[in-house]
Amino acid sequence: MAKIIYSEKFEKYTYGANHPFRLDRGRLFLNSAARLSLIKDDDILGTGTGSEEDIRLFHTEEYTEILKRANSGEIEAEFLQYGIGLPDNPVFRGIFDVALLHTSMAKDAFLNFENTDRIFVPVGGLHHAMRNRAAGFCYINDAGILIELLLRAGKRVFYIDIDAHHGDGIQSGFYDNPNILKMSFHESGKTLFPFGGFEDETGSGDGKYYNLNIPLNCYADDEIFLFLFKNIFVPIIEEFNPDVTVAQIGVDMMSTDPLTHLRLTNNSYTEAVRIIRDKSKRLIAFGGGGYNPDNISKGYTLAWAVLNDVETDDYYSATLGGTFMGSQELSVSGLKDMNLFVSGPEKEIATKEAERILYYYKENIFPFYGIK
Ligand SMILES: [Zn+2]
């Protein structure tokens, strides 16, 4: 029922020794899931069907040509205006080969989604890539390519993004399109790249109210995230009633992520993935970001368990499991973080802000969807 789309070829490439985005992140997950016997050989679909033509479904001709030219690893001055050759998005050898790998996975997800209810693409969800520019460690917008394929097939798509960073490449790529509802939960643009994604960026033209942002203050914890997630994601996806859900389930909202400032654990993350699963007829989930290797292996394994309907224990009891060692170590619930309670003035400020955001939704967005 659930399948993984992955290629070992990713492990041959690197953005550079000190770059936080690890292209071997899929391997961290596969090893962890294998230790718990959560993967069978035929769970992994190979890739290889994506082409340059598929890249051009989302990206411009000129940007595609720049990526091709950069494949040798030699930098040219012209690349900079396309965001390539900067510290976040360095030129590296095989840059276009990697772009084709991502494209292949998006294409294979498209070719398989009607006979596979749930698909996980651990290396992907490069939500900052713009149609004509690289940004935020992303060169190719694989989710954007997949969404273009789904829209051309007449599907109604819900894009849900729980990566700590705002999904700005998806937002700007489909800002006026009402056939794809874009919803991003993220750390506020007041404190984190890409410094946008505010609640009043709601779409334009026919796409008005089909672009929804839910920014979280730094120090927001599991409780605050789930409060907003349950009160906003659930009623809106029920009303929109998509044919397929595309999710970006980055693991960088966790308190132990080195690049972000939220205070979540993988308990609320797992709960959110479970809710996304339950509300989706068909689901294609990309791994997204996350810069703590431990969070990658544990978070993706928990997500994969959820996609397979393997019990991860409920939210509160599971955190107990995480504190035990020994036999608990080799169980799915043993992957869960210890609970983390934030208190004090930071929590109060983050809670007030969450209440303000929900009020904004009740006033401005829910009436459009007929939600009381
Ligand atoms: Zn991120």
C-alpha cells in the first residue's frame, strides 16, 4: 500500500563538505527503518523516468539551460543571477544529474500514485526553488513538477508543508491557481529564511484564498503547533476535498534542529503526519529539510511507520517509551523524543500569537470555505 521512491545514486553527490543539506539523508532513513524491519525489498521503487522536458513543466527554459551548463561543476558569473554559486546553493559537479534524479522521483510518484495510496520520497520536497531561480538549498522544485503533472491530469491537489521554512517556491509558482490549495506551517518570517509566508499572503486572482500560511513564533512547541494544525488544516482539507495530497514533511521544526528556533519534538510531528494520512485519499510525501541527522533517521522512520499504519503509540504514552532503553530501543515508539514543555514569557508570547492567527483564519479564511 505504501511505497518509497528512492535512488542510491544520490549518495554519490554532495553540495560540499560543510553544507548542511545532506544528499545521503535517504540512506539515514533506510538504515533506521531496516533496523526495525519496517522495509521490504519491494517497498522501494526505482527511479529513472524523469526528463529535461519534465523539468520545464515547472522551470523556465533559461534556468534549465543554466543548470545544464553548471553540471561540470565550473562556476560562471552568469549563474549568480539565477541563485547558483552562492553559499546556500553552490555549484557542484553533477548538479544537473541530481536535478534529473529529483525530477525522476517526482515523475515516478506521478506514474504510481493511482495504484499506490501512499508514497514517500525521502530525498525531495525542495520547496524554495523558484521557476527561474535556485534558493535555500533547492535547485529544482520537484514537488512543483509533480503538482504540474497532477494538474495537467485534471486532479485537485492539496499541498501541505510542515517544514520549518515557508514553502515560498510552491506559493509563488501557483499563487493564482485555485486547483491547488497551498498550506504552509512554518517558523515566522520575522525570524527565519525565506522571511515571508505571513498569514495575509492568501493568493491572487482566481487563486485568492487558495494560498494559506500559518506562521509560528520562535519557541512554539508541540502544543501550539497541534492547536493550529488541528484547527486549521483539518476543516480546510475536509472542505477542499482534494483528489490527492502532496506533503512536504521536513524535520526541521524540532528543537534540536541547528538552523531553526522552534521547540517541537517528533511527537507532534508524528501526530501531524497521522492526521495528514487520515485526511488524504492519496498521499505523496516528500522528506523536505532537517539538519540534525538523528531527527532525519527517527522522524522519517516514524513517518514511514504512520504511512504503513504501524502503531507509533499515542502522543502522550509514546513519549514515555522514548525515555526507556533496552528492549524499547528497538521499537517504533522508542524513536520518539522525550516530551518538551516550554513555559515562561516565550511560551506566553507564542501562544498569544497562535491565538491571533486562528482568529485571523476565523475572520478572513473560514467564511470562504463555509467553516463555522
Ligand atoms: Zn526547512
